[in-house]
Amino acid sequence: MAKPGKPSTSKGGPWHQDHAIMNVCILGDAMVVQRQNDQKVASQTCAKAQHEWDKLVIIAEQCPSLPKPTLVKLASKQLL
């Protein structure tokens, strides 16, 4: 039964409300909002991860290259 002043979900008025339709409307809206929120969080997380990755790439490019360890140099000379 509908509350006074509240619209009914069926054409028959407050005495003929379809509770299944009411549940679909209520839960459907909540599911849409939840999906939108999930997509928003995923997009923000992806953008933040890409930003952090770009910063790490810049830092890695600025680092000087490491010299080869002497053991590798000795082993490569012996193979030649």
C-alpha cells in the first residue's frame, strides 16, 4: 500500500501496487549507481597507476647505466 502523498507504481492505484516492479525499480537504480561508482573508481585507479608508471620511467631514464661487474667482463674475455 502506498503512503499518502507518494506516487503509486501501478495504474490501479495504491491498493494494486506490484511489489515486484517496485523492487526492480529500487534495486535497479542502486545497481546502476553502484556500477557507475565502480567504473569511476577503476578509471581513477588506472589513471593514477599510469601517472606513477610515467614517473618511474622518467626516473629510470635519468639514472646512469650500471657498469658490468668484473666477473662478467672476465668471463666474456675468456670466451673470446
